[in-house]
Amino acid sequence: MIQIPPGAFARPGTSLEFKTGTWRAERPVHQRRAAPCHSACPAGEDAQAYLAKVEMGDMRGAWETVVAANPLPAITGRVCHHPCESACNRAHYDESITIHGVERFLGDEALRQGWSYPVPIPSADAPRMAVVGSGPAGLAAAYHLLRGGCRVTLIEAMPAAGGTVRTAIPHYRLPPDVLEQELDHMLALPGLDFRLRTQLGRDVSLEELRTDHEAVFLGPGRRKGREWSADFAVPGNLRTGLQLLEAWVAGGTLPEQPRSVAIVGGGNTAVDLARVLRREGVEQVHLISHQRVPAPGVPADDAMRATYREVSQALEEGVTIHEHRGVRRLILRGERVVGMELVHMKKLEDADGRLRRVAFEGTETVLHVDQVIPAIGQDVDGSGFESLVRRGYMEVEPWWGTVDGQSGIFSGGDARSDHGTVSEAVGDGRRAAAAMLRYRAGKQLEPGAPPEPIPYSDLNLSYFETAPASKEPVLPPEQRLGLEEIEGGLQANAVRHEAHRCLSCGDCLACDNCWTLCPDQSVLKTREVAADGSHYVFDYDFCKGCGICAHECPTGYIRMIPE
Amino acid sequence: MNEQPLHDLDTLRARQPRFRGLESGHRACQGCGEALAARLTTEAAGPDVVVANATGCLEVFTTPWPQSAWRLPWIHSVFGNTAAVAAGMEAALKQQGRATQVLAFAGDGGTFDIGFQALSGMMERGHDVLFVCFDNEAYMNTGVQRSGSTPHAAMTTTSPPGELRMGKRHMKKDILSIIAAHHIPYAATASVAYPSDLRKKVRRAMDTEGASFLQIHSPCPLGWGHDGAKTIEVARLAVQTGLFPVIEMERGELIGTLPIREPRPVSDYLKLQNRFRHLFASEYRARKELEHLQAIANRNIERFELRGVGPETYDTEGADTVHRGGDRWA
């Protein structure tokens, strides 16, 4: 046996005695950050989280992640204008993920498979909460209160649930069977006492609700048409846009068959009605708006309030939009409208920096139409809570929905002056429910805001490849005559493709990059998910803080922080 | 952020699903490309190997007596004779009828310059040895002196830019052509930015009978003057610009390349490094040298036909895409 003199050999792996971690000036940490889709979602859905579950093949888990924020994905997947996709980081790389297609698929799948909501059965002595109005805001509030272990009394003045979603969204956008199924699914939750044809102020007073319940959520929506006249002339057959739209959605017909119509307004009601009229065979449908057609690059305060998708589909279907126009006067023959005088208009800043509408003299034009329909918006019908409505709206704290000066009363949805979409209403309901639970527990409400999204520049794009987005089939304009749904939804393989395209912004996707690229063997891989949700732990005894793992993390999940 | 680790790190370390040839606690600088290259090489080569290691950074930072970061039999040779030591070990193992594979590790100094004649002899005699050159393009261990591998126009302490020269006057030695002239069964280049490709080449070389050679481009944050966090990015850009062609040869003939999907301008690579800082001065000589380096990259792309034709699975964009759950291709 040869004896090796000490000094000429060392035992294997003995460098572990030397802790190189002492050299470190910065340490890597795992930090989950909100993906831009999550921050942008008015309903508060975390699309990144459910796309990850879809990619792992866990469709039910994905749906449960969706309904942790929004109980109505089959509905919102169809009607939402998906700000998540506008915010998607992948838009800077190739194309956004078709998030709404995935949401819709999950919603439909839950209805098809009969997955039950992950909501506990409330105990007999659970706190009781009241919700007024079963539109998206009220439904979301009721659902999240049930999730929080409460019993909920939900009252609805109409003979059916759904609010605006039922009465004012055309069937080509939201088929009635989907609506019914999803509402029934949610309304069957245990602990929910749902009372139809119960109107606040008539059948029950706000005081009674407050006495019997710990807190009250008001989701009345906006249903009272605003007064409208042009130059004090009101045609005899005047109907508001919402009235006509509701009549059509409920019965499928319109009371009159004019040849040409002018709709005044630029909101979703105006655009939906314009498209309905085209379907009903009205040859000329004019939309008169003070604003412009929304498009990327058009500032929000100069764009029509209707969503871009709806406006562009309306244009495809032959609706004429008159941008930056106002109605100066109506031309009447007897009580009937035969035309109207339009004038060019624009919003300009005045000396105080406030926007003011200016009509430019000498730009008047005449438009001959058989009917004029104002769709200039609605006010809150404050029956039963008149004192809480100011200037036609509910004034609420923007995040938690507390009503000014009222303890235990919360509100949200269309009743707010600044919200007008289904997903915003769902978000309002969700946050108000959280506020009601805190109110009951006697906790303070800290000011809230959407989470700060991770910027595109914090991702490492070297580890992804471009791939085209899956597009859902869209009915060509010439075939959009009836009630058939225009957008066809994504198939299961396309949904998985979209999930695979997701960049997983700000969240670990267990890609092994940090583990593979650490020169110091200081990233250790775990078999089960570690405490922070990743599959890796840092061995700070040896990590020198070089920052390779953070720089090469494709999703920006690793950050370097000073020691 | 969880300050309290749930896992017992010693147990976890022992259970890592890969062979740990080079253990933590070594004294390499932060972001050392060579340490990463050696770690990747040894984990792919597996436990049944012996290593001869030339003098250099790798030898110094892994074995500060009385400790060693290696978890495999390892011997330190003098600077010039690694290949000869490896050849001797190979002959002895063969004589004993053992299947243990022999690796020889050297830096670019120990390969291109000082160790070259021993390497040439080992290859010429056809020993079944994998010679790995960790190419960090200068004598880093002794304080960044230029070597035969230092690229043209790079600044080192012995090739400073100034009145007379813009960094190193000479070209980077075309070591692959010299290796090719030995007609050994397998020779390849690899980069730490493409770990799957690197590990695949190590395994392939290990499976080859006879001498094989692997040159691994390993950025040196200290010597090249870049942020240690950007080691991988620098290495990736060297490949994507065409300045470091990633190729494979059998018997001296080109058999495969890592195609470049979209070649990047060399300035993207150069501007990250202090050693090329003088090339971005606003003077004619600097502009000329920049164009010169671009021409060298273009020639590499032309010579090895590196330009891909459309997206490929294993090109510079596709070779290292990540997937949920790890699952790298090699």
C-alpha cells in the first residue's frame, strides 16, 4: 500500500466545511409577483395561476382558481372585454394569451361536468348578511359572503336573477342557456336564501334588512332612464335604448320597424341596440357619439365607453358611427321625427384644465331618420334607499365599496358612476364581501389597490419561443343574422396550447434554470413543493450572491435583495 | 419569503437527482463560468471517472488544502502535462482491465499554449481520454494575461489598448482546426449558456472510443469585466453573434452545428464586457476594429454554415427553451 503524505491529498467534498455564503452582498429570494393579467382583471382573477393549472392538466383545479375570485366564468368569459389580454406581457413578445377563451372553456366545463363550488356549508348560527340585487355585483357579493362562512339573504325585484346580464346582454353575445345554467349553479349554493320579486322599499325596508343582518350590500344597478330632449323637443314615440334592448332581449321583437334609426350615445347599450336593430332588418343604423371609436392609442376620455370589440363588430355589421357629433335639434313633423341636426363636437380643456364639450358653429349637418333613440345612460333607481343616491349614482369608497357616512352598508357595480362592466361589478361584489366580513369582525379597512404587476423587462425571454395565439372562430358578419353566438370559444387542445404559451410572469414554473445554472451548487431541488411554492431552495451557507439565477429566471420569480 | 428553511439542507443536498461532481464551498468568484462548466461536465460524466487537472483557476479554487470540492478521483498535474498524466492513467486503467473513464481538465492556457504538445501527443497516440478545455480566453489565475485563446482586440494586462494597439493584436488561435488535423474520433465546442447541448456532448464524448476533445466557452466576470449575474447572457451572446461557433466534428470533419436563428450584431456581445470597452470610443480605429470583429463573426457563420433556415428545435433559440416541471432535453 502506498502511503500518500498528508498535504498531497484531501478528502472528497470537504470544501463544504468552508461557507462561501459569507462573501455574499446580495441574496436571491423567491418572490411571487402579480402577473399583469392578474393586476388588470377588474374581477380580481389570477389568470396566470389558472393557466398554470391548465398546463398541468388540472382543469378542475384551474376552475377552482377562477371561482376563487369570480363565480361566473362562463358568463364573463363571453361578455368581458378582457383587459387582462391588453395587459398580457406576451403582447410585447408575439401575441397575448387568449385568456378569455380559457376562462370561458373552464366555465363551460364546470357546468358540463357539474363541478361544485368550493364553498363550505354554513353553520346554523353563521352570521347573516343581506344582498340587494342579483346582478353580477350582488351575485359576487353573495357568493363571497357564502365562501366566508355566512348565510346570505339575496333579494331581487325582478322575476328572475341576473340583473343587466339577463335583461340587456343580447343572446348572440351570451346564449340564454349558458346564463341560466351558470346562475342556477350558483344560486343552488347552501346557505343562500334567494327571494325573487322582492323589492327594497316596497316588500322590505332597508332598516329591516339592517336590523336582521350584520351588513347589507346594495347592487341595484342602473335602470332609470335619464331625461332626454334636444332643444326641448321630445318625439311622441320616444323610448330609451335600454327599454328597447330589454324588450328585444326578453321577447325577441321590437315594437316598431323603422327604416332608419339614429341612436344617441356611445356606451355598450347604444352599440348593442345598434347591432340588434341591424339584425331586425333596419337598413340604416346611425350611432351619434361625442367621442371617437375606441382603438389602441385613442385616449380613454376621448373614446366611446363601449368596448373596442363590440364597436368593431358593430362596424363590421354595417352600423354607421358618427364620431365627435352632438344633436343640436330634432326635426319633427307633428310628433314624429323625420330628421335631426348634428353638429361637430369635441371635448377641450378650459382655463381650469377641465374638459368641456364644445360645439363648433357652422358645422351643422342634417341626418334624415325615422326614429331617434337616446341611449345616454341610466341612473340608479333609489327606491327604498333614496337618501343614499347622489346625482344618480351611489358614492362609494372605490376599493371596499363602503357607502359614505353609512356604517354596515356597502355598494358596487353599475350603481357606481365609474363602473359599467360585468367584470367590474364582480370585482366590486368580491371586495365588498371582504369588507363586510372585516366590518363584522371589527377590523379596520386598510386602503386597497390592485397588486403592482411585474414589468415585461423583468422577464428573461431567451428561454421562450414564439408561437401564434389560438383564435376562436368568429361568425362572419353576413351570417350574424339571428341569435347565434358570434364567438365560438376555444377547444380543449387550443386551451392547453394557450396555457403552454403563458410566460408564467412572476411565478415559478419549475423549469430547473436556477438549479441548472448555479455555478456554486447552491440551488437545491426539492421533491415536493417547498414552503414558498417553488421546487427549489437556496443554500445560503454557500450562495455567493452572484445573481445568475435571478438574471436567468425566465419568469422574474427570483429577486436579489441586499443582505 | 421564508427565512426558516423547511428542509434539512444536508439531507436535501445528498438527495439531489444528479451526480454532484463539484461540490459547494469552492472558492471561484461570483458568477464563475468555469465553475459552472466543470459542474455541468462532471455531472454528465458521472461518478466512474478519474480527472487530471492542469494548473489554473479550476485547480486553485477547487482544492485549497486541506479541502477539496471534488467528489471524484482527481489529480493535479503541472501546467503543461495534463494530457500526458491523463494518458498514463488511461494506460494503467486499461492494463488493470477497468472501465473507468479518464478526463483531462485544462484552461485555455493549458490547452492552446503551455499544454499543447502533451495534448497533441495524447491525441496522436489515441488514448481513450476526454480532454476538456475550459476556455475563458486568458490566463485568469495569474491576473488576466493574454493567451493564444484571447480574442482579437480584447484588453488584458499584457495586451492593453493604447496609442499603438487596440487590445490584442493577434487572432484567437483556431484550436479546432488543429484538433481536426489529428483526426480524432470526436471533437466539439460547447457553451455554458446551452447546458443541455453541453451535457449531451460530454456523454457523447464519453461513449467514444479513443481521444476526444471538448472546448467549453466559459465567461470570466473578473477577467472580461462583466457583471457576474450576466455570465450566461454573455456566453449566449457569444454564440448568437457567431463569435463562438458551437460545432461538432468526427475524424476532423464537421458533422453538426448549433444553428443561429437570428444572428445578433457583435456589439451586443462586446458592449457587455470591459475588455472591449475601448472599441466603443468614438475614433476611427475603434470603429475599424468593431467592423473587424463583425467580419470574423460573419466568417464563422459562413464557414460553419451556422445560419439556420427558419426555426429549428435545436437552434440558438430552441435549444434551451424552458418547460414547466424542468424536463430539459439532455
